[in-house]
Amino acid sequence: MSDWSGLFGGLGVVCLLAGFVWVVLAGFGEKLEWGLGLLFFSGIAYPLFLIFHWRTAKPTLMLKHIGFGLILLAAHSDSSPASLDADY
């Protein structure tokens, strides 16, 4: 694992976790039921929250996409042909 892939992967995980905490707090700000639903049933409640509260949830979606992109970048930079050849 190169230093850059570790950095990108770590930043990606931090962005994903920050996005999750942010959307749960936004859900509690809207209504107690939204907050509990986002905390315990994110797979169902998050798309619904995006539909019904787009203005509130849009920044959290962007942050999660940035985190996912950083994780993909870390995975790609770690498995590039140049890093695979360096082991020999």
C-alpha cells in the first residue's frame, strides 16, 4: 500500500462517516422519527429522506460521494500496474 492510497482511503472513510453523522443529525433536526429511521434503517430511510428533504440532504449526499470516490481512487492507485511490478 502506498502512502497516497492510505491517505485517500482514510480521507474517504472519514468523509463517509461524516456524511452519515451529518445526515442523522439533519434527520433529528427535521423530526425525531427521521433521525431514528436514519440511524437504524439507513438503507430505507436515506433515499426517502433525500426525496422528501432534498435541500437538507443534498450536501450529505455530495460528501458521501466524495468519500466513495476517494476510496475508489485509493483502491485504484494501490492496484496500478506500476505498483504491482514493484514487488518483483
